[in-house]
Amino acid sequence: MTVQEILVLITASLILGYLFRQTRSVNLLLVSSLCFIYWLQPETGLRYLGYWLPTLSLVIMVTAWAVTASPEIRTQPAQLKTLALIAAVLAAFQAMRLIDPARLLGTVAIPQAMTTLPFLALIFSYFFAISRSRRSIHPAGLWAVFAFIILIFMVLKTPVLAQQASRAWRALSGQNQSLATSAELSWLGFSYLAFRILHTIRDKQAGRLPEIALNEYITYLVFFPAFVAGPIARADQFIAHLREISGTFKDDLIEGSERIVIGLFKKFVLADSLALFALSAQNALQPTSALGGWILLYGFSLQIYLDFSGYTDIALGLGRLFNIQLPENFNRPYLKPNLTQFWSNWHMTLTNWFRAYFFNPISRSLRKKKMPAVAILFITQISTMVLVGLWHGVTINFVIWGLWHGLGLLIQNRWSGWIKEYFPPSDKKWIQSLRDSAGTVLTFNYVTLGWIWFVLPDPDLALDFLKIIFGIAI
């Protein structure tokens, strides 16, 4: 996001946060969040896709709510009021086309009413039908929604599939198909939206999901402070904050503002300054010495942390203005003495998500088969980290990045066990401090080397850069 967009979000949060505390209206957050996901959605060369993608997000969100809500909750009159409110918002967007939508609704171009109205009528007929159904959803319905989201995710994250989808949209809209690229299929916030929906589906299947009204559910999914860059809050925790106001607005304003200022400084002063020379695909082969290469690499390692944690600080600060405590995402990860602790403190909500919904279930399943502990650890560590890599993009480089961390975690686990057995923790603080310091330096450099596969899109380019930093002629 740009500085201007963040300033708009801050201003809106100050006003809306105060109003929310006075009115306790979830619908206020619902409408404002819907407006922002349309406003922030970038318009690409794909005609009107910037309008239809958020609209499809709405369809998916209402469907996900319908399959996770009980019939008693689905058929309450309040849910019809929420659907009517969503219809009013979309009708207001359509009216903006008559004024100047390019100014009022960001860069999103809104199609003509002759195009949108039949589709919107169909969508809301579908919404009405599922909200009136008194039948319990078959378990297959939950899995169908789960699989559909994974399918969309794969298309968006796989360059070849994304390009084909772009080509298909161009054919549908009468545009030049030869200009299709994977980059123009940009669905703002879908990664975090997907993880939140998948979380509610899995919790529903496990019987852990509380009853949630439609307006609460959509607000949880698209709460605008956390929509673009996370963190991934749990539904039960978010809804608890949504339903109960505590403290004073003055306290929220002070603490929220402090967090926002820290985030702005991290992102727009430190991270953007480092970006001027940090490693990228454009400058990877420019260093003429190993030292020059390491400077670029360390620059990127610091940049990605400051950039991401800066956005998180801003999100947490904005959330606090609404008296909503979003979960922490970073806790000084580069200062941790081993890789396990690094991943317990880097993008913590993503790590916790994979631990809860993939790592732990797979581990339990393999233990029931009485597999050796080392084999279980190998399978779970490698597969989990490869999936984390694929979450960023379905490319060979992200697979290698995932393997790098999976193998690193496995080796660190075995090494830690061996060290504890033969060299137990010392009573002398300086010895333990020396060990921790050595572990921190080693872990930081291991993580930093892994960023090469993360930032450079081509394996050959990554290998060439590795040769540069280790003084091997290319």
C-alpha cells in the first residue's frame, strides 16, 4: 500500500473507531470494510476484474458462512437484514459509476448496470436461498468449499495457471489474449481471506467454531486493518473482541497511535531505504566481490523483516482504534538462538495456522501408525515448510526455500538433542550466553541465505548469486 492509502486508512479508523465504540454497530465495520476491499483492489489490464474479484469474494464469504452456520442461525431475520445491507452497498457502488468512480472508489472501474444487475440478481437469489434453508449442511458441502478455495489459491499462485486464467478473462471481455500475464491476475487479500475461511471450516468440522452471525463473520474475514497483510486472527478471539468493548477510547488512541507510528517508521523510513540497495532480481549479478553480495543479501534480510513487521504494526495499531486486539505476528525473530524459535516468532499467526491445521494432525496420524520418531519429524517438518513456501507461490524457488527451512529445522532438532545429552546447559551464565549468541548468529545467517531462494525468481540466478557471495567465479 502507498503512504496515501495508509493515511486514508488511519483517518478512517480514527473516525470509525470512535463511532464503533459509541454505537457498537458491527454493521458499521462491515460496510466500511467492504468499501475498503473494493477501494484497495488494484485495477489491472483485465477489464473490470477489479470490480468482479471483490464481488466474488463476497459470494465465497457468504457461502462459507452458510456452510459453517447452524440452521437456527442461518434463518434468523437479522441475516436477511445483513444481506440487504450488502445489496445496498453494491447498489451504491453502481450509482458511483454515474459520478466518477475512478475517484470515489480508487482505481476500480465499475461495469455498466446492464452487465452487473443480472449477475447481482442471481447472486442475491442464491444468498436468499441458502439463508432460508433449514437443512443442516452435509459434511461434503464443507469439503467442497474447502477444495474450491484451494483451487483458486493454486491458480493465483501458479504462474502458468494464472496466465491461462488471465488469457481466459481477456477472451471473455474481448481483449487481446496475447498480452495476458500472470502478474495482472491480482486478487487483493485473497491469501489471508482463504486462511481465515479454511480455519473456520476446519473448526466447524472439529466442533470448535462458535455460532457467528453473518455480519460478524464477514467483518472477521475482511476487517480492513488486517485484510491486506494480516495477521491471521482466530474467529473466536476476534468475535469476542467485537462483541465486548473494554477500556476507554483514549487508551486505544494512545496505544494504537504509538504502534502505527512505529510501523510507519519501520516501513517507510527503514525498509524503503534498505530497498534502494537490497538484493533483487535486477541487481543480483551486479556485485563485483563477495562482500558486495553479502551487503545486498543482508540488506534484503533486514528489509523484508522491517517491511512486513512494519505493516503488521500498522494493522495492530488500526485494530486497536476499534478496541480489537489483533494477534502479534513478530517477536524479534532474528534474535532467536535456533531455527525452531525463529519460526515460533516470525509470522507467528501463519506458523500457528500450519501447526494447528497441518503439522499436528499429520504428526498424530503418523504416530498412530507407529512410525519412528525421526521419520515422523522428517515428513512433517519438510512437508509443512514446503507448504509454507508454496503459500507464497507455486514455483521451484519457493519449494527450495521450503526445503531449506524444513531440513534446517530437522538438523537443528537432532543437533539440539545431541548437545543436551553430551553438553548439558551450563550453570555459568557467560557460557550459556556465549552459546546463545553463537546460535543467534548461525540462525540469522542460515535464514538470510534462505532468502536468496525467496527473492530471486530463477534457480539459475540464485545459484549464480550464491557463487558470488562465496567467491566462486561465474
